[in-house]
Amino acid sequence: MFTSPSQILCTILGIHIYFYGVILAIAIAVATLTADWVGTKYFELKKETIIDLAPYLIIFGIIGARLYYCLMDIGFFMRFPTEVFAIRHGGISIHGAIIGGLIGLIIFAIRHKLPIKKLCDVSSVGLALGQSIGRWGNFFNSEAYGMPTNLPWKLYIAPQYRQIPFQDVSYYHPAFLYESILDLVIFGILFYFVRSKKSKRDGNIALIYLILYSVARIFVEYIRIDCVRYICGVSVAIIMSVGIIILSTILLILNNRNKQDGILK
């Protein structure tokens, strides 16, 4: 059994420094440096190309993550529109971050005349590792937990963070931990493909990442009880993940069937 010690790491000049923000910053730094190293060593990109790309990924990723989250709870944010900008209060989505980050990547690639598919591949490797680290921010925020459980690795959730139907339940599945482990496994698989050069075409690594992460997310979402929005009793995140799996599988088949690289070079 384990429990989150606190949301606040320290206080400097009256300003709270949160574990979530620090962990997210570490995750971004590790993801960027890892992707830059992979791009230089295995994809023949110039050193620091991914470091130059990072601001585009971060800015557009944060915007996409926040807007996606707000759309999932549009009723609340229409009543309190200023909360859209209150990211410190929580509320970002990985699916929105991926969409926003992809837009930023495409803009960067066009401006610098770089191959979009190759940048997607390299970024995906770093992203998987960054997600594995970033999920620990949920631990300190006492969020992203699953159904009640009494397993040895159960997670204690304080009453103020429990979902309304489970106010009298103390211990839950650490869903954030499950996803963190799965993300680390995905990173290992992607790196294996990169290092062994088994991925024959640019774009394959990114599509494999999308498929693997979506499968992992579906598993975690079935356990979690703090989903923001449901459609016909199914989490929007699961619906989105299924859609990504189908689309990515089709694109992966087409990417390896066509003799030419297609529109996205």
C-alpha cells in the first residue's frame, strides 16, 4: 500500500511549487533529449533538431491538451470561461496533446523543410518515455486511480479526492502506475524497432506508437473511475483510442504498401 505525500513540493516566496509541474518538466526534458539523441544516432537528423522542434511540440501540445479537456467538459467551462486558462487547477488530455503536438510538428517541418514522417517517428520514441515519467504527476495529485482494490500495491486516496460513489472506500488500483509501466514497455518496443532497423519506412514507428499506446489506454480506462466524459456508457478516451487504432492500422498498411512515400515526406 502506498499514498501520495502531498501535491506541493515546496513554497518559495509564497508561491507553491507543485510536484506535478516539476515532474512534467522533467518528463519533457527527458523526452526531448532522448528523441534528439535517437534522431541524431538512428535517423540522420542534425544534432539539436529535436531540441529546436521542442518549443513547437510543447506550446501546441499544451494548447491542444487544454482545449481537448475543456471540450470534454464544455458545460462547466461555458459557465466559468476564465477557468479555461487555469491550467494550475488541473485538466489536460494526452489525446489533445498529441493532436496539438502534431500540428506544431508539421508547422516546424514545413518551415525548416524537414521530413514530417521522420520527425514523427523520432518524437514518438521520446514521447513514450516522457509519458512514463509524466504519469507520476498523477500520483502526487491523487488522480488517475482505478476501481477499489485490496491488492498489496493498492493506492490510498484521501476522502477529498475520492469520486462521489466511493466516498467510503479508501484503497484503489493505481491506474497511473499501470499506464506508466505500459508506456515504458512501449518505449522499449519502439527503441527495439529503431535500433534493429526493423521499421522499413518512415512513419511506421509513429503509427506503431499510436496503436500500442491506444491499446494500453483502453486497458487503463477500463480500470479508471475518474473519466471526464462518457458516450452511451463508454469513456470518450476509449472511443478515441479505438478510432486511433483503426486509423493508424489503415495508415500503417498503406504506408508499407505504396512504393512511394506519398504526400507526407
